[in-house]
Amino acid sequence: MTFSPAEAVLFVALVVTSGCVVLMYRKLNELSTVGRHYRLALHDSAAALDQAREAVALLNNDSRELIAELCVRIGEAETLVARLDRARADAAPATPTHPTQELHG
């Protein structure tokens, strides 16, 4: 069985095409693997962002509670300062303002 030049060219083209198909198949498998890793990384990133969002929400709630508690405490402190100021004002006429005034008075 002899090969004509046209058959030889077709045979070489078939071998080259088969080689290209095998290389393309390998690259597609690599791409599929990379795509799988990309999907997993994207999923992990989404989960991390959800956890961060939940943490920020908890922090906001804790901050609101802390601010409310601080407002209550500031109000109590202002009331106490006002009472102390009144008590000092009520006691001021009975005692001299400076100890040196007693000596000269």
C-alpha cells in the first residue's frame, strides 16, 4: 500500500490536528480546575463578607447600647454636679471663701 502525496499531507494534518485537540483538552481541564478554585475563593470571600457584615451590625448595636448608657450616666453626673453646686452655694455664705479673710476679718 503506497501513499500518495495528498494522503501523506492529510495524514500529517490529522496527526497535527489530533495533537492540537489533545493540548486543547488539557488546557480546558486546567481552565476547569482554575474555575473551580475561583468559585471556591469567591464563595469563601462572600462568606467572609457576610461575617464582617454581621460583626459590624453587632458592633453598631453594642455602640447604641453603650451610647444610651453613657447618656444616662452623663445625665446622672450632671444632676450630681448641680446638687453639689447648690450645696456649695448654700454653704458659701456661712464660711469665708479664702482662709486669709478670717485672719483679716
